[in-house]
Amino acid sequence: MNLTGKNLEFKHKNRSNSGVVIFLMFLCVLSFFLLKSVVTKKIVSPWLPTLVPTREAASYALEAEAQFSSGNLQKTVDAYSEAAKIDPEKAEYIWKQGRALAYMTGSQTTDAEKIETLTKAIDLLESSKSVFTEDSNIYAVLALVYLWYADEDLCGPDMVETYLATAEDNIRRAVDYGPRNAMAYAFYAEILLDQANYERAEQMIGQALEYGKQAEAEMFDVYRVQGILLESYGQYRSAIDAYNRALELSPNMTFLQIRVGVNWRQIKDYDKALEMFAKAARINDQLGILDPLPYLAIGNTYSQTGDFYAAGLNIKKALQINPYNADVYGRLGVNYYKARNYEAAIEALKCATYGCGALESCTVRECDDPGNPLIEIKGLPLSGSSVTYYFSYVGALAYMHTKVNRYCEDAVKTAKDIEMVYADDETVMSIVRDGQAICASYGYR
């Protein structure tokens, strides 16, 4: 090492750069504005979770299948609707939504509800035909909806034949587009049953069962219609087996459970019938579905066994669920009539036949407050489904007539209304004549 004797210099040169300083100041200002934007939510932090989580159509479809199996048809419709919004090109999401809408009417008790639901299904399926021009399932379900709508109480007597013809036209196209579509053949059989063409209906069900072997999970509708066919033949135990096979695929379909119970009742196994009806009622309670049909079925069963008190309790439960339906008042009135409680029968049957005011309907429903709710009941027109209420009303009025209440005046008037429609029906008129004879003894003709 060489020592020169010079002092070592530790002084550094000034390396400051004005460009760097300006750049750093720019970053500080930029950071300030960026922080302000984040605070005011003009800019969202990339580390925050997405506000609206994305969900695939298949996920909604799986939810819909689960809801269908559980018997919650409204949630089935909702889930398929969401799936169709995400993937509008998949026909399955449309026709399964339409089928669920059709089956919803099985638990609806007022005509207005059924009309609204069936109209919604028709609008959905008809509009989809322009997109899915040759989808067999779309046409098959549309045929089913038109068939169920072809009821004069729903579409009016002038439209019944039109709707039936439309149903047949759609089901033929469904079979043309899907020559091995088991569901289409099942719905075709259901249309033929409505026409009382049993031989061809049986052929169609046979084909549906054959074609459905490759897709057992899709056989719900085939077994359902097979049950209807067997029931029409009076083969009630076989019908029960068919309905139960359908229920294995969708265990909580309460409208099918009620059909099973009705068939047990036909062979007079009342305990099994009541068990099925009670099961349907429990499922509806769990799902939050307000359906009076299981309670009406229980009431009818107890009425057949002569337990009119238990029957009345269950029909009243149905009336609490749907206090707007004149048919329920009629069923309660007939139960009172069979129990020889003619005074109560008159009140209920008046609501069912000619209608009644809010106070009168409240009396039938045993309201705590006669003014709440204020429900006026519009009576049912005289028809095959309501004639029982009319002639029971005649009998109850005749039995309870006194010089003070003068019930025979209404009894004779009602008897004449019945005679105008059912003069040639000996079964109906023989019952009416009994009431007429009682009133005739009081001088009312």
C-alpha cells in the first residue's frame, strides 16, 4: 500500500434530479385522488367480493328439479324462469316451467286462480314455439295445458271444443316431432281418455311405457296417466300402483297423493285413504301451500263412514283456508244435511246455490267478528257439479218449514229451477219430489 500523505475526501457529489422529484410529486397527487375515489365508491377495490354473484343456468335447473321433487311447484316455476333468462336457447327450461304451471292448478280451488295460471302457461309455451319450432316437448305440454283449460267453468262453454281441438293439434305435432317421446304419448292418451276413446288411449300408454324404458327418471307423467286409465276401468288397486310409481319419482306431489287416497276409498279401505289425505295436508303445511283439497277429501271420507262430526271439522278447516269458494260451502251444507242438522244446512246451502251476504257467510264460517272478513259469496250456477247442493237445499227448507219462517216458499222456487233443467232425470227429481210433497202438505205448490 502506498501512502501519499494526502487527506481522504468523504464528501459526495450532489446527485439530485428535478425530473424524479416532479414524478414523485405526481404520484402523490394521483394517490390522493385514487384514495378519494375509493372512499366515495367511484372506484371499487379489486379485492372486494362481487356485489352480484354469478350463477349458471344449470344451477337453477338443479334447484328446479329438487323443488319439483319436493312438491313446491311455485318455486319450480321460479327456478326454471331464472334458468331460462340466463340460457334462453334451452327448450327444457321452458316446457318444464309450463308443466309445473299446469300441475299447480291441481292445488288451486278457485276458477280465477286456475284461469290465471293456465293462461300464463299458454302464453309462455305459445311464444316459445317461434324459437323452438320443432321441439316435441313444447307441443306436448302445450297440449296438456289446453286439455286442462277445456273446461266450461274455466274457458266458457263456447270455447271448450276449440281448446280440445287445439290440444289435439298440438299433441299430434308433438308425436310427429318426437316419435319416441314417452311424455307426448302419455299426454296423447290423456286426451283420448277425455274423448272416451279407451282403446286408443291404452295403445298410447303402451307405447309411452315402451319408449320410456330408456329414460326411467322421466316417467312421472307416463305413470300418472296410466293411473288415470286404470282408474277409469275401475281397476283401483292397479291405479294405486301406477300413481305410487309416479310418486317414487316426485314423492311430494299432493294432488297425486289425493288420487291415491280416493282409490283406497273406492275399495273401502278408509284408513289408508285417510292416511294419504293427511300426508298431503302435512306436506302442504310444510311447504306453506294453502290447499283445502286434502281436508275436503278427509271430510268426504268421514262422511262416507257416517262420522259427520269429524267430516264437518275437516270441511270447516277447508273453509278457513278458502272462504271464497261457494263449492266448499256446498260440501259443508250437504254434510250438515246428512247429519240432519237442517238449520245449519240451510245457511251453508244458500251460500252455495243462490249466494249470501257477508254476515250470512260469516255465520257459516263461525267468525268471531261478523264484520271481518267481509266476504260475499256468489252462488254456483245449477249444473251437474252443483245439483246436489240445490236438491239438498230443497229438502232442508221443506223439513224446517214453519208458518213463521215460510221456508217452503224458497223450497218450491228452487224445486222449479231444478225441474227446468233436470225434468228428465228421474234420480234427481225423485229427491226433489220428496221436498215438494212436504211443502204441498202446507199448501205450497
